[in-house]
Amino acid sequence: MRILVTRPQPEAERTAVQLRDFGHEVFIEPLLDFEVVTPAPAELDFAGLGAMALTSERAVNALVALGVVDQLTHLPVFAVGDRSAEAAVQAGFTEVYSADGALGDLERLIVRHGVSGTLFYPHGRDLSGDLPKILENYEIKCRGALVYTMNARQRLSAETAQRLRGGEFDAVLFYSQRTAHTFTELLRLEKIKVLVNSMKALCVSEKIAAALDGFAEVEIAREPTEAALFDLILRKHAPS
């Protein structure tokens, strides 16, 4: 298949490498760009912390960019998946646990281990769930800090717009609702509609699929992980 990958860099390139290894032709069009946000001083007061939660490797990148990561590396880390766990290890954290799944898996991991003190949760502007509120049910105090944002692109690249008009893609990959919304809006700006009807949308979750419109077919991974999305592609779209 000719696949368009819409996720941000550097994840997009990692995904593309894997898909090319599967035998597909891959094109990259990141629709969101990473930007570090400087939190209020009170949010960077690390007294009384007992652990840290991660739902994105970008949060680690932001902490490194803010120059505060060395003040946190003594904390145990609960990461939603292996990518964020690996980022924490690379940043110098030594006690790192991966839920290897989605937010619900992270919730169970944190509850199982417990937290002595406050759980620090550095995150982005757009969240798929409210972790501090969820953890209130277990009387676990969780303090969030906005440390990065993902800025939506204002236009598609000329090359991608031309390829879309030419019907050159068989499928588009979506990893977030925000990316799905952005793609839909940019198609409207470019007045590209009819040709999308011949493409498949391959999504990590049902929520992402619900944000899309106009695709010939929408396929959803069995669980919200890249591994499950790759499994979907291998099962249903293996190169002949």
C-alpha cells in the first residue's frame, strides 16, 4: 500500500521505517509540531513528590528542555507505554514501570504499586483523559503540570496536497483525535473531498475514527497501541 503517516516527528519517521520494512510505500506529513511550555513556578515546585506519571515521551523531552529533569530522576516513573518508559530511562530515571497500553492500564499500574506522596504528572495541552480526577477515586493525589503543546499545521505541504488530489494514497494512519481533526480541516481548506472517498483511514482507537469523515473505509486497531495498528496492517494489508 501507499500509506500517508500524519503523526509528528520523530515518531513519524520511526513508524515509516517499520512500514517500509513491511513492504509498503510510505509518505510523511506531520500535522502537529512540538513546542515546550514553561509552567508557572508553583508547578515546578517538586517538594513532596512520590512518583511521576507519563502519558507521552514528549513530556520527558519537555522536562529535559526546561532543565529540571535532574531534580526528578530519583522518582519512580509510571509510563503509559514502552516509548515513554524508554524516554524516561534515557533521561536518567532508574526506576521505570511501563503499563504497555492505554490510560486505563496506566491507572491500574499506579494503583497496584501505590504512591507515597504526590504523583507528578507533566503533560501536554490536549489530553485524552483526566488522570488526576481518575486517581481521586483511589485517594491518590496527582498534580499536573502543562509542559508542552502540539501546534496544528495551518496548511498541507504542496506535495501532499498534490498527491491527495492525484489519488496516490491507499491509506492514511491516525494516532490521535487532534491529528484526525486537523487532517479533516486541512482537507476542507484544500477543497479535497471526492478523492478521500477512495482511501482507507487506519486508526489506533474508536475515538479517533469518530473524528473522521468521508473516508471509503475506516479500520480500527484491536487496542490503542501502535503494535495493534501494525498487526491490523499485517493481517489485512500485507503486500502481495
